[in-house]
Amino acid sequence: MAHLSDISIAQAQDLQHIKNIATKMNVDEDDLEMYGKYKAKLPLYLIDDDKIEKNNLVLVTALTPTPAGEGKTTVSIGLVEG
């Protein structure tokens, strides 16, 4: 069975406006720091401290990617799967 590549999976999806996603997550539009239509930064005060105490949270702020293009996303997913 052939597996789809990451890029083919991503390109098959319809992008949703970040404001619609924020509304579904009960995040106020004023809390969004917009970076175009499809991505935004959120303030740290939205992190629930009670959930952090019960779980592990790893924040990856910056890494220099390897020549293969492995950077923050690859390392973050690897940490989660580990």
C-alpha cells in the first residue's frame, strides 16, 4: 500500500480562515495577532495552568534547520511521539 507524502496530504485540504478556527475554540478575535488569513499568534495567558500541571508541555521557539529542512515542526512532532 502506497502512502501519500506530507505535501500531497496538505495540498488536498481546504484552508480555513484563522478567525473561523479561533471562533470554534472560543478565542476572542482581539487575542489574535494575525499573520495573513490562515495563521496567527496567540498570547500566552490563554494557556490553562491547570492543564499544564496535569500534562507535559514543550515549547519550541526556534531551531536552525538541517540541510534536509528539519526544523521546529519536525522536532516538535518527534518530541510528542517520543
